[in-house]
Amino acid sequence: MQPQAPALEFPCRYPLKIFGHDHPDFADLMLELVRSHAEDVSRDDLNSNTSRNGRYLALTITITATSQVQLDNIYRALTSHERVVMAL
């Protein structure tokens, strides 16, 4: 039996990893999507890296998470978005 991961204590800073095709508006689009669930997110909370071949953009948006429900809703919105390849 594997030990269970410790539960998060809310509120906490939480990094969202989002991967998608490198389009000029991808970062702004994802920032707005996350902001609809975590209003205090700003551009300062966003880091981005382009893949070696330039096809993909990896974003890290760090939020102040207030609950597991909030995180679940964000991940549902991200993974259902047509421009998101993967969200972690």
C-alpha cells in the first residue's frame, strides 16, 4: 500500500502547469481562464518557456489556491479547453 500524499493546507501558493501550441495569444488566454477562478492572478504570476522546436509553450501560473474545489474547477476548465494539450 502506497502512503497517501499529504493534503494541501489552504490557502496556499499552487503552481499550475499548462502546455499548448505556441500561439501569440495562448499565455493571455490561459491567464484569463485561470483568473476566472482565481481573481488575484496577475501577469507577475506567469512564467513561460517555448519548446526547443518552437511548437509548444509551457506555462506556469502560480495562484493562491483557496480550496480543492477551486483547483478541481480550474483543472476541469483547462483540460476541456481546445487549445490546451496538457495541464498538470
